[in-house]
Amino acid sequence: MSDLVILESPAKAKTVKKYLGKNYDVVASFGHIRDLPKSKLGVDIENNFEPHYENKRDKASLIKELKAQAAAADTVYLATDPDREGEAISWHLAHVLKLDDKKAVRVTFSEITKSGVKYGMEHPRTIDMDLVNAQQARRILDRIVGYQLSPFLWKKVRRGLSAGRVQSVAVRLIVDREKEINAFESQEYWTIDAKLHGASSRKQFPAKLTEVDGKKTELKTKKEADVILKYLEGQDFIVSGIKKSVRKKQPAPPFTTSTMQQEASRKLSFNARRTMKAAQELYEGVEIEGQGAVGLITYMRTDSLRISEEAQKAAAELIKERYGDQYVPAKPKVYKSRSNSQDAHEAIRPSIVSITPEQAKISLTSDQYKLYKLIWERFMASQMENALLDAVAIDITAGNCLFKSTGFTVKFDGFTRLYEESTDSGDEEGGALPKLSENEKLSVVSVLGNQHFTQPPPRYTEASLIKALEENGIGRPSTFAPTITTILDRHYVEREQKSLKPTPLGNVITELLSEHFEKIVDTKFTAKMESDLDKIEEGKAEWYNVLKSFYVDFDKTLKKASDDMEGKRVKIPNEPTDIVCELCGKHMVIKIGKFGKFLGCEGFPECRNTKKIVNETGGNCPKCGKKMLARKSKKGKPFFGCEDYQNCGFMTWDTPVSTVCPNCGSTLFKKAGKKGKLYCAKEGCGYEAEATEKDETDEG
């Protein structure tokens, strides 16, 4: 007989098997093996919210196999993920397999490495029911909201809609931001900007007017700017003050789930789902050439910034070896987690720092490599010495006007030698200033008045939405990616380039919920619910009491909303278009159906004409000459194909551009990437050229 280890993932099972050896059978449950029923609520609200779980039908044969393997084993180790969801999967496994406390043993692996697996197996425990109950409470809470609020939306708006605690708040954030943008009134303002150079150097540098007569300047019109420009004519620009300082620049902390998703969005253009898929694969184990299956990163669902002493020591040794003593701080850097952090796991870091991205690259997919490189560099930089900047601030007087110029030079590059964090704004600091001296008279290259307009707040991107959710205490590391996926799939929100924009459907749903279910879309209430779930996990609250306190008010609100909306139905506004219906002559409008957007006649129901929305690229098919259309694969990946795709068959992942082939006149295509080449796809032509900035797609 041998011991049985059950994990939820076959990839992780394969890696763990490598470390445990022949005395262990290692198998996967492929996630949950039982859950609440799909066809009904499955919760006895009157009996302390008792859930009625059912074995999943598609897992029947697997459950039979697991029962046989468990019966034959000496010990059954439940080794699912080290979080609420993983704890619940283990609890369900123990129940379905009828394991007694002595036979079922719970173990967790914070990293899938030899030492990580060994440590986990040497520290077994019983199933943590506080973790299980926190997961149960969340599952039941979301089931109640989904199964009781969604039918209300079906009756009052349209069938097939859904509502949820976290997703509805996320949509509201996006809707409220859009309202801010639409209500924003741009204000004109002016700045006075000079370009100057010193006597000893012809290097020009910028300076900005900040004060007039000792008061901060606020120029609102061209007339006000012109008065100052007139005054400055003929004035001497004199260096009146030089302030030098050494500024420390600290590295960013290692990744949490949220910051990893944000940075992967900024630096790699990954959406949250793509990031978490690659991270899951890196955690569970990848076949590394010469080493076999290795879990390359620690557990990727975490909100903690804690780092183990072993990891800090390994990082310091590698930093010293690669960069030198001066890059190793005197004391290991320690970062403080957020006040509401669960701190159940370490920050996300490479599990074996000596496996560099360059060494692993040959064994990884493109996404795995890019994300591993990001995680590795971020962690290593977080353990490196600060950068030191020689900062200079110069005051320049011109009559009663004060100009300021700032700049810096790098005194010691520190962690920036390896990595610097991106920002949403993309702002960069100024560079070095030329050497100047006090009372030096400067030469004026130009002094100009520049018109500006205040800008509305930007739309949320995935990165900034995740940041907002985290800052407001909404959701937890495991919920950010599925929440964004849900609101996009439900067509409450759509992408416009990288920005997230509410659809008419999203606006209608949010307005309806805000009017009748204010707490469901209230950020503070949702954050309190998350805090209550944390209290259950900490053993400080009973899960059914938390549900009861929510449900009493929710049930009253639902009944009142149903009464207030009796006989009423909310209409989703359609988006107008210039396309004319060929059947009745009226205009077509954009509607949202079960499978996304489509064109429908505004004369519905008298005219039932519908069409697919076609995105023409402006290019022509190199095979048959018909129009090229922007399309999407079944998995949502964009590609380009002939409008007569079924008969012609031409498609490409490369983008059509406005430039035509100088040899044959066909549409040219641009390969992906910043340095993507242009090429002609017409058979027999073979034209190729370097792409320029003007070679852009005409799509959309």
C-alpha cells in the first residue's frame, strides 16, 4: 500500500509527484467535486442558511476512482491550494470520500519546489473550518444575490442578466467615472515656458514661470499671458538660487496579486485573466530543461508583502554575485503589507532565485517567460540598494517674475539597474541640468505662452480598476480577474483600446440597482461584507450570523423593489447608426443580445431585419480583391479575414495598413511587434519593407 496525495490540478500533481517519489500516488480532483446545484437556490434560508451540496455530474467517474484509491491508501493527504477555496475543496473531498479525521490529513505548499513540498508534508494539520466557513459564506452570499436579484432583472430589463456583489460595484465604478467625464467642463489655462542656456554651455534647458510679485501664477486667458510676455521682453534672466540635494529612490515592493496584475497590464499589455493563467502555470510547475518539473514562483493569490528570510538571503547572495557588494543593502529590505491584508502567504516571488529568466526562457511559453521575467526582476530589485539621485532646483529671476527649473543626475543606479515600476500616467522626471552658478546671466532662446485645457479624469483601465477595487476593500486577490472577465462577458462594460467603458446595458443596470438596491452597489457596504468574511476566517464571527444580518435587509429591499416596479419595465437604449435597413428604409441600431452586439432595425417588431456588425479595415483581400474585415476567433483573439471568408478562405493575424504595395497595388500587412515589418501577401509578389509610424491600420 502507498499514501495518496490529492491536489486540484493535474499540472501541479505531476510536479509534486516528482518530489515525493514512488511511495506516493499523486492525483488531481480537477477543482471542486461538489457544489451547490445549478438549477435551484440550494440554500435553506430558514435553517441557518444550510447549503445543500451535490456531487458534480461530470465528476462521477472521477469520484468513483478517487474513492477506490482512498480506500486502498494508508494515508490520504489533501494538498489543494493554500487559500479559502483550496480549503473548501479539501473539505468537500473529505466528505465525499468519507475520510475520517485520522485518515484525512491536510497539507499545503506555498511553493512547488523540493523544499516547499518537503516542508508541507512535514507539517500536516486538520482541515481549517474557519477557512471553509469563510468560503461557504462567500459562496452562499453570492448565490443568494445571484439567484434572487437576477430574476428581478430578468422581469424588469431582459432575460439572461446577472447581478453580483463585487461585479455590480465594479460596473458602478466604471459608470460613475463615465458620468464624471461627461459632466466635466474643461477650463482654459496658460503657462509661460522659457528655454535658456548658460554662458559656459550652449545646452538648452527648460524653465517654467511659477510666481509673479511673490504670488503663485494662475493664468486663465491669452490676454493675461500676453501681459506677462510683454513685460518679459528685454528682461535679464538671472540665476537667483541653486539648491542641490541627494535624493533616495526606493525600489517597489515585491508583487501581490493586485500589483502583479496592474504591472502586467502596463508593461506587458496582459489582461488580468491572461496574467493569472500564466501565473498559475508558473506556480504549478513547468518542465525546465535539465531540472524537470519545477514550480517557478510562490503562490500567486496573496495580498501580503512578507518575504521569508531564506528568500532574502538567497536574493542577497545572487545580487552580490551579479552586481557587486554595493548593490546589497546593509539590512534586508522589509515591506509593510496593507492594514487589511490577510497575510496568509508570502509576496509573489521566484521560488528559486538562481533560476534566472534567461535560463528558463527556452523552457517557457512566451507569456510564461514575460511574466516570470517581470516577477523575478521585481523581486530581485526589491532586495537591492536604493538609487541615489543628485537633484538640482534652480530659481531664475526675470524682473518681478520667478522661473523654476529642476533636474537630476544619477549618482548611484542601485535597483534601477535591474527594474523600475511603471505608472498609469507614464510621466518621466527631468534629466540633467547644465552647470550654472548663482547670479549668472542666462541667454534666452525663447519665452512662449502655451495654452492648455484641464482634462477630465481618465477612464479606468484593467490596471487602474484593480487598484481602485483593492483600495476600496472590494474583493480579494482571487476575485479581481474573474470579476473583470464577468462584466466584459455580460456586456455591461466594453473595451475601447485599453480603457473600460460602460455599455448602455451597464448604465441601465447600474441605475436600476442604485435606485432600488443601494447597498448592493455601495463600495463601503461591499467592503464591510469583505471584512465580515475575513472575521469568519479569523474565527471571530459565525458564518450564518453574517449571512443573516445581510439577508434580513436584502429580503425587505427585494420585496419593496418588486412592489415599486410592479408592471414597469426598463428599456435599454439602442445605439444609433447611419446604416439604412434595406427592407424598410429605417435606420439600423446597435443592440446587445446573448452573444454580444448586433445590428437590428429600429422598426422592430414590425421589421425584424438583423445583421452582424462588420468592422471594415479599409484594405482588400490579396487573394480575391474583396473587402478585408476585422474578426474574432472563438477564443476572442482578433484576426483579419476576407468578407467572403467561407469561399475565399484568406485570413491573417497580421494587421492591414493604409499603405499599398508599390509593386502590385495590393493592401500591405504589418507583422505584430514594435518593429513589425510590412509585407505584401499577394501570391508571387514578395514585397517587404520596414514599417514606419504612418503605417497604421484603418480598422474601425
